[in-house]
Amino acid sequence: MNILINLISIKKGGGQQVAINFINQLVKINTSNKVYFLVPKNTLVHRYLLNIKYKQLIVSENSILYRAILLPLIIALITKQKKINVIYTLFGIGIKSKKCISVVGNAYSNIFFPEIKFWNEKKIFRKLFLRYRDKIRLKSSLDADGIVFENKSMMDRAISLFNYPPERCVFIKPSITESIHAEYSDNIKKVCRNFSDNKFIVLVLTGYHKNKNLELIPAIASELKKCQNENIHFTISIDKSDSKIQHIIRDIRERDVCDYFTFIGSVNPLDVQYLYSKIHTVMLLSLLESFSNNIIEAWMYRRPLIISDMEWSRSICYDAALYVERQDPSDIASKLVLLSVDNNIYTDLVSKGNREVSTYPTPKQKVDLQLDFLRKIYALKKNS
């Protein structure tokens, strides 16, 4: 089976590390398949493949015209010349070809939750554009011969809401990140030295996005202040000077809760394990996620997870999280206080998280599962 791995949508962010992990494992274990990679030029993933001297490489220019006009012609030529059987889009909009099978990995959570008006707070033209883009993403997924999901509720909804054939989709959990033994940076050590020993540190490890509900955290701090709880402290991985959060900074000042917050800026992935060892709990108040590193990291590093009480989160976490009403600062504040004083609840959540993480595949096991699914879809199509 000849496979074209489409990484063209992976140009920045955490997806690059996911792609590199995938490449690493695939190169190690692949013996029976000829694999080509389609990558955007001058990205981290492109440079990595060059660095390991991978030969079966197809590089795309980043211009819109190139992708719209030339790239489809190039892909048609490549699939014919290289006798490609399967195009697997690890993440993003899939490539459809009459000559071969298309499988996509889908992490667009909002397209499978149409009842949640995900873009409503955007300005009208931006909202229309984002909704149109979602329609393209949904059509691309439903047109694929197979879909890989990391969230079971999304897969169930693809089947129940859009009649996608159950035999052509699969739920594969994210893999556990392999431990990287590296020297932690002086910066993260300095940050953690400033944590007060008598504070219960709540980590909010994220960049800014409206979906993350960071706007509510000043109100949570206000609730804590009302009940004279000065023990709980929020550590947020965004720079305090970031223009995107200045409305939150103003709210913190107006509520007079500055003492409840530390903004530490973005955290190097190599420093994450050290940071987790110095905090007490992790909070994720998202409206929607396909998955989140916060979840698996909290479990791996033995910290309780506080998370929005939503269908997507319960389909991932089961009883291994403390669920909160994501728009209710009083509910969240009271549960933070409970977690900070009740050691039985704390250790029980840690134990349940440890149980859950033990069910997740290693990077090698995940790639094996992905390859098995590609073979299954190829056989289904071939025999149909």
C-alpha cells in the first residue's frame, strides 16, 4: 500500500509537534508501506524531514494561488506516478482523488456541535466567513472515505447527525507524549521560585482564545475574595502585556483582585513537566475541544483537573475530573475551595486520572492503530 501523508495544513502551533511525533514513529515502524509526505515549505515539519534526510518528500509553496491552481495538478500527477493508494490528511481539509482513497483526521469540534453557536461573538463579516469555512470543513470530512477522531462524542455525532457510516470511522485516543530528558530552563525555574508556599496554585495553561473563557476568571477571583479566601492563586501562561487580554487585566484591576494572579507568558514544551510539579491543579473552562493537552498532562503529572461540564469533556474524562458550570463563577470558586481543603477529593481525582491515562496508547501504538485503519478503509473500498 502506497500512502501520501498530507501535512499541508500544519504550519504552526502544537500540530507541528504532533506531526513530528507521527513522522518519528512511522519512519521507525513502517516496513510494508511506501510513504510520501506532503508538507508546506519552510515549516518546522519540512525542516525536520530534511534534517532526517527523508527522500519521499513533496513540498508545497505557501501561496494561495499555488495551492488553488498548481497543487491539485501536482497531486494528481504524483498519485498516478507513485501509484498512491491512500491519501491520509493527518489534520485539516482532506484531498479527494478519484484514483485513491481519502482518510482525514478531524479535530474541528464545533462542526459536530451545530447547536453551539461557536462564532456568535464575532463581527458579522468575520462570523459569516468562519461559518462558511466550517461548511467546507464539514463537507470535506463527510466526503472522505474514512475519518479518524480523537473524541468519541464527535464520532458519535458524525454518525447520528450526519449519517456517516460507522464502519468508516474510528476513535483513536491521543498518544502519551514520550518523556524528553532535558535541562529545564532558568526562566521556568525563576517563575516557579516566585510561587508562594502557602498558595494553592491553579494553572491555566493556554494562549488566548474566546473559547477558553478566560474572561470569567476575574469574577471567580472576586467570589473567592468575598468569602475571604486568599489561599487560591491563578497562574496563566500568557504575557501580561499581550494586547488580546488587556480587557481581562482591566477587569482584574477594577475588581481589586490583582493579588490572585500571576501571568508567566508562554511555556516551552520542554518546561511543562517542571511547571506541573510546582502547581496544584489545572483548570480548563473551554466551550468546546476536540481534545486538549491540559487533560492528558494533568493525568500524566498527577494533578487534578477542573473542567467545563460539557458533553465533549465527559466523553473524554468520565469521572477523572472535577466538573464545573463554566459560566458560573460561584460554582467554580466553591469547587476550587473544596479541592484545596479536601485531600480525599484531591487524591481520588489524581488516582482516577492515573487510571485513565493508563488506557492511552504510546506514540508507536497510536501510529499502529492509524495504519490499521488505513488498511481497513483501503480493503473496504477495494472490495466494494
